[in-house]
Amino acid sequence: MGMTMSQKILAAHAGLASVEAGQLIEARLDLVLGNDITAPVAIREFGRIGVEAVFDRKKIALVPDHFTPNKDIKSAEQCKMMRDFAHRMDIENYFEIGEMGIEHALIPERGLVLPGELVIGADSHTCTYGAAGAFSTGVGSTDMAAAMASGTAWFKVPAAIRVTLEGEMRGWTSGKDLILHLIGLIGVDGALYRSLEFAGPGVATLSMDERFTIANMAIEAGAKNGIFPVDEKTRAWAASVSSRPYTAVEPDADAVYERELRIDLSALTPTVAFPHLPSNTKSIGAAEKLRVDQVVIGSCTNGRIEDLRVAASILRGRRVAKGMRCIVFPATQEIYLAALREGLVEDLVKAGAVVSTPTCGPCLGGHMGILAKGERAIATTNRNFVGRMGHTESEVYLASPAVAAASALAGRLADPEEIMKAPGHGAFTKASTAAGTAAGTATAEREKA
Amino acid sequence: MKTRGKTFKYGDNIDTDVIIPARHLNSIDPAELASHCMEDIDKDFVSKVRKGDVIVGGSNFGCGSSREHAPIAIKASGVACVVASSFARIFYRNAINIGLPILECPEAVAAASSGDELEIDLSAGTIRNVTKGADFKAQPYPEFMRSIMDAGGLIEYTRSRLASKGAAAKTAR
Ligand code: SF4
């Protein structure tokens, strides 16, 4: 029986000729990851195993990103515990804040994950690296501890859902809108325990940054992993981040998929997930144009350079609405630097946004942008659960950088198309795409708003 | 092993952000985590929960982040078992790995109301709703997971495995 891409990677790392869905296996790991929230628990548990050293000091990555630069004494203590451990174990991939970034942007940028590899991380968004054609999945701290000692982890081989992409996105629509649309379609447990495997001619139209955004939110559909085929774009990206050899994997022609979905990229529109579930999606045309207090652009979902370019292209030469707090946080120091060089930081600051150092900060309601009772935020992050960004009576709306930036200007939920066409704004459209005019009905609804 | 306690019932998609909000993740102390357990969905949980009580949830229980602080908080609060229609994948894994008993049983969930007295036999996988006078059988654990649980959790399991590997390597030499 044929294997899916995910199954083939698992089989190869378990030393088996083939595996099938439901089988429990033990597999060799190429990278084990943890952050300043999960690693301290893992380090404590690691101590109980009673081994002297980690299995491979080059195959562990420790990233202090959630509460850094340290927001209080307790988080400083946690980071110190991680730093001391990294030092003691001589961990090569420990990233102090001057070289850091949000783990899921940093790990690929540093070439620590390549096609065909197997990665676990004590963070649920470890599934991000599926964009690179790797099998990567989130686990807990105890798994991380055991893996740091043994270099292996147990897996239940997942069944898969194949998502075939056709056509090409138009206008301001981007990878974020595709994944929000998909989660809206199948629900927050629509892919529970399963792989989401992307396929079809539409894949080639997606940039690597978009693929990272999409794979990042596979977990929001409950998936174990999300994975993209390895194509020319993947190979070019891999060559730009690492010179390590890798073995790309393709699904078998007769691979078995539990379910098949087809998405026409040209039919997608900017999409917003309303509180309090990522699956609670509406097309921007059908969304109430609610007043917004804060806009957050960044995170491991949408804090990459393309995201900042889109946001800056909308905010450039304009001002965010009076009373609006617009917070931008580039995902890594490299991205921050690129944004500086390209003049994006200046555009953003001039427009009235604040630009933070890389951190998870506001995404998880940690620091750098907490919401008060009754406040509403539009964020390019990945979760809008109750209390995610602050008070339990605050609200988070998930959207793309384009929708977030347009909303920052309007002071309410806004369609970038509408904002960029408004009098005095000129008729600017996403540079790479022909002027994508939304369907007539959506336009009419927008005009009413 | 048998446990008996009161039911705290919640709905579908109970996420790790409400089980233990991120603002408390700057601690790894089980007792401190337990003192904030479920506070964003049920302010009274912490003051009412007693040793042996049971959390009953709908589908996709424990979805969201991979924070092991969630099952740790539940376990440290005295909860003997979580019964749900289904569990989010990482939560399921974490619970097994740290030795928090969990059972998947949609029928028992449908029948239970908050406050019901539940008697659970973990090794048999049976759930008796004493208040309603009804019996249920949960999905059994796969054998591999049983061996992790029997060892007392993944850490103990890994320790004994690495130790026996080390011993084997020594004899081979
Ligand atoms: S940016 Fe948000 S979702 Fe991503 S790793 Fe940080 S806290 Fe998690």
C-alpha cells in the first residue's frame, strides 16, 4: 500500500520499509526544539532521567522567545535555567536575544530544518516546518526531555487529508486567507490526529513565506502536521539557508488519503476569523466593520519579510487612525534588519505604528500589547481563544497583514481593497498581482459599511 | 485502581489557554499552576475541586498550545481523571507522558452533568455514573501506551530503557 509524504518520512526515520496509519513507531529525530516556557519543564524532567549528556549537542535548539527580552523576574529565572542548561550541555543552537527570533521563523532561517527531516518541538506550532517538506510536529515538555536524552520519540503514524490547490490568488489575498478558509471549512478538529498534505498546481504559486504561514496553522485544524511538496522554490530556499545535504520525499502515487479537498485559490477572498475560534471565519465582504482598538502584525504566522512588506505598502505615507495602537513585531533579528534596510521600519513608524524587537509578546498575551476588558484587536497571529491576548472579555480577530494594516488605518475592520481605493489614497494594488477586483456582491457590501 | 469523585463538566474545544492562561506560564511549580487551573472558564473550580474529582469535557479537549502546564495543573489540582469525547493530540500525549489518567468515552460525557458522582476503574476502563445509575466502557489504551503508564510516565520509561541499553552495550564489550 502506498504511503503519504508524512508516512514516508516517518518510515525512513524508524528504519522501516513501510508504515501504515495507526501504527505506533519509534523514530530517530533530526532536531529537538524547546522555548523559554516549555524547556524549563523539560530540563527539570531531563534531570530525572539520569543521563549525563544530551544525545547530540548539535541537534537540540533552545530559543528564548516567549517572554523575552525578559518581562519579569520569573521569566528571567526561566530563561536563566535554559541558558545555564545550554551552557552546561554545550548546546550549539541556543540563541541569545541579539541573535534570536520567534522559534518557528528562526529555525528555518538558520537552516536547522530541511526537506525530508523529522523534527519535534515542545511548541504546538512546530508544524510550521512542513512548509520545507519536513515532518515536524509539536509535543510536550516530557517528550522533549526524553528526546534530548534518547534522540528518539514515539509516534502514532497519522492518516492524511490531501488538500489540492488550483489556480492562483488575486488582489490582497494571501496564504493566511487560504489557511483561515481551510480551517473554517473543516473546523478546529477537522484534521485531528491527521496530516494535512498540500498538493496540486496551485502550490507553485505560493511563496515560501506563504507556505510557512499555512503550515504554521495546521495545528489550528487539529492536525499533527501540515506538509508541502518539495519543488523548485523549496530547493532554492534550502540552498539559501544551508549547505547540508538532504533527501526530499514525495508521496507514493498510490498513497491512501482519508479525505480529499480541493481549493480554487482564485476564488479566495481576504478572510477573518472571529472570536473565539480560528474556524469562526467570514469573508471580509461579509464581516461587520467593527471598531478596533489594537492591530498586531507579526508572530510565527505572519512576521516574515513579505508580511512586513505588505503591511508597509499599505501604511506607507498614511497615518493609523486616531486612538489606534498598531504594534508590529518582526519575527527574527534578520527580518528586522531586512526591514530596516528596505526602509519598511521607517514607513511603519512614520505611519504611527510601534516596531518591537522579535518576541512572542502580544501573540500569547505575554507582554508588549495586552488587551484591557472589552477591547478588540485584529492580529496576524494564529489563535483567538478567550483571553489569548489579555482580559477574558477582550476579543481577537485573526487576519492577514493586509487586512490588519488596512484596519489600522480605518480604525475598524477593513478590506485593503476598499482602503487603497478610497479618495486621496490613489489606486494602489499589491504589486505582484494584477488589480484584483473582488466579486460585485462583496464590493456592494463593503460600500454599505 | 478505582477513584470516586464529583464531576466538573465543560463543553467542546476546551483549550489550553483556559485550562492554564499564558499569564501564569512564567512558573513551572505544579502547586502554583494548580491554583490557576481553569480560572478563565470557571472561577470557582479551584475553590471547589477535591481530590479524586473528574473533569468531563466534550470533543477536542486540550486543544491549542503544547503547554504541558495544562495537564500538570489539572493533575496537581487533585483531579483523578479527565473523561472527554475526544482529546487534542498533544494534550493526549502529554497526559500519558506525565501520568494524568484520561479516558475517551462520548457516551459517558453525554450522560454526565456537573456534580454527578463518578466512579472510575482505570485499569478496566470503566466509568460508573453513580448519580444516574449508568455504566460506561471507555476506549482501551494501546499496549505501547500502557507500558509507558505502567512505568509511571515517559521519564521513567526512558530511564529504564536507556539503562538497559547501556547495560547491553557493556556486556557486548
Ligand atoms: S508567536 Fe505566538 S504562536 Fe508563535 S510561537 Fe510565539 S506564542 Fe506561539
